[in-house]
Amino acid sequence: MYRHEPSDRWWHLAFGGLLAIAVIGFGLWSLGWVSAETNRVLLITAIAFGVFMAFNIGGNDVANSFGTSVGSGTLTMKQALLVAAVFEVSGAVLAGGSVTDTVRKGIVDLDVVAQSPDDFVYIMMSALLGAALWLFLATRMGWPVSTTHSIIGGIVGASVTMGIVTGLGGADMVQWDAIRQIVISWVLSPVLGGVVAFAIFWLIKRYILSHAADDREEGHRALQTLVPLVAALAAILLAGMLFVKGFHNLDLDVEPAVLVFLLAMIGIAVWVGVYVFAQSLRKKKFKKAAFTLFAWMQVFTASAFAFSHGANDIANAVGPFAAVLDVMRTGVVGEEAALPLPVLLTFGIALLAGLWFIGRRVVSTVGKRLTEIHPASGFSAELAAAGVVMLASVLGLPVSSTHILIGAVLGVGLVNRAANWKLMKPIATAWVITLPVAASIGAVGYLALSAIF
């Protein structure tokens, strides 16, 4: 269990103060962004729900993302915070757009909800509250659960309740085809993560780490020939998905030939860099050299996974809140919602604060308790998870990065025959009840908000 130390007091004050400043500043900014007719109490309540949701995404989902890196000893909690600060927010800004639209527009029938913009606001606020409360409870228990499940459950529960209460509909308001596709992806997520991670780590263990018995000669030859190749292929895979998605959202038209050239240059550069690094470790013992190489490579995959996570899961807080803010500004439910930079910055700070203040139990679950993680196995799990999550983000499908990474961690655990299946029982139970619990809270939230406001 990773615990706060007495020396962390200044970190507590720094993150607490930064979050307070961000929320107050954002609140003042939002007063000028929304229309003059907007109920100020409702606006403040919406901000509180949205920030609380982002805080709990940091405590659960981001903590889950960095569990393998911290568990292997590659990153400390404070270093993980720095990586998250750069790459989580960058992923949300550059590559989070289409997933945000899918979460916001692909769940509820806007033709029905558009008849009452106020009810749409209550639905999205209730969804944020339902998801955030469930995530907070799960985080306190150390269960890595899906924020995607949570927010969708909240939207479904609040939407159906709204339809029944207003007489505009009921279960027919929910786009069940979209839900069905997402449910299929939930099943595939851990399986894909596990299979890909198992394959990657099995190959690394079979052809690289197995030379530990040969020690210096054969082992270092494997490090100098095979590890640079693995690193180059990983860089090409992740950079390719990043380029495709990032350029799409930035409306840049990149020719396929140019993209192939860029990826080739990246692969060559990474190969050369890792080869030179491996050469410099020839005088070290094989185990130490392998640990050092894979630790640095895991920093790379952790950064890539943070970016892909930011591209996919920050939408769970930003999407519904951006929709609420847009209705408060325009008075109508639009097909598109503006996503102002202050929203991303404030929610990004809340996400980091959640990782610092409440994320350690989930980090312990993923990084220590499911299986013992070392840099090579952590690299394999993160590479597999990042690849699957980025592919899903490219396709605009809001899969659960939590399920993917947990599947990947169990996949490397299977290679070592050290997966903790007993711990998966409460985690799997939490996965199953996530959607109905969030839906129930969302339903109650809608009734409360519609009665109060």
C-alpha cells in the first residue's frame, strides 16, 4: 500500500491550493460565458459535480493507468503526477474530441430531450453526480472500475427517469443499439488487453529475459539486437495512432506517404537511441542492464498510455459538462458543444488532485496485488493497453481503459503464473454493479434537481 508521508504536507497544500484557485477562477470565468438568464446556483452546482467527477477520474482511472509504472518501481507517485500532468491533458486537448461527442450524443435521443433543455441539463448533471459518487466509493475500496460504465449508467438512469416523469418517453429514449455496441466492447476490452499483453511479454521473456542464465555474453547480445527492435516497433505503433487521431482533430491533411515517412523516421530514431543505450550498459550485469532498459522504455509507454487515456476517458467528465455549459450559454440543446480551454485546464487540475489525494489504493491494487510487476512486464502491459485504447479512440468508441489495463496486467501475470484471481472477484463484482449503481444515483439525482430547480 502506497501511503502519504509526513513530508508530503507541502504537496497536499500545493494541490489543494491549486485546485481551489482553479475552481474559483473557472467559476468567475463561467459567469461571463453563460447567458445572463442562467440560474447561478444551478451553474455552481454543475461546476461542483463536474469537478468532483474529474477528481474521481484521477483517483480511480488515472491511478489505474499508472499502477503498473509505480508498482514496478519505474516511477514514484510524484513522478507519475508529472507524467500525468503533461500527457493526460495533452491527450484530452489533441485527441479527445470524437469520444466526447460519442459519450454526449450517442446515448440519449436528442430529438426527445431537445424539447426541454432544462431537463437535458438535469440529466447530464445527474449523470456526473451518479458516476462521481460511485467512483469515490470504489476508489476508497481500492477497486479499479470504469468511468465509462459509470457515466453511461448515470446518463441512462437519469434519461429514463426524465422520460417517465415528463411523459415524453421511457426506456425508448435510450439508444440501445449504441449501448449494445459499447457492452460488446466492454467484454472485448479485457480479453484484448490480456491476449496482447500475454503475447508481448511471453515473447520478451522467451527471447530476451531467458538469457539471464547465460549472463553477460548472450544476454547483452539479446539486449542490443532485440530490445531496440521491440522499442522501435512500439514507437511506430503508438506514434501512428497518435498521428492519425491528433491530425484528424487538428484538421490537418497528411498524405499517407508523408505519414509513413514520419513513422519510419521515428522508428529509426528510437532504434538507434535504444541500441546506443544498450551498448552503454555492456559492463553491467544482465539483470541490472535489462531492468534499466525496460524501466526507461516503460516511462515511454506510461507517457503514451497517459496520452491515450486522456484522449479517451477525460471525455467522461468533459463531455456531459460541456453539454451543460453549452445549453446554459445558448438555451438550446445543440448537436455540437463548444469545449473552452478553461474547462480542460480546470478538469485537468482536478484530475491530478484526485490522483494525488485518493489514488494510492487503486495504484496498490494494480501495481502490487493483482500480480508482481517489473519493468519488462509493466512495459508489456502498458504497451498492450495503450495500443488497444488508442485504437478505440481512433474509432471513436468509448471503451474502458480500466478493463483493458486490468486484462493486460492479468495477461502478464499468466505468463509468470502469478495472477491473483481471488482479488478479481470483488473487482469483477464492482464492474458488474457499476452501471446499475450509477444509474440509480443518476435517477435520484434527476428527481432531486428537477424538484429543486
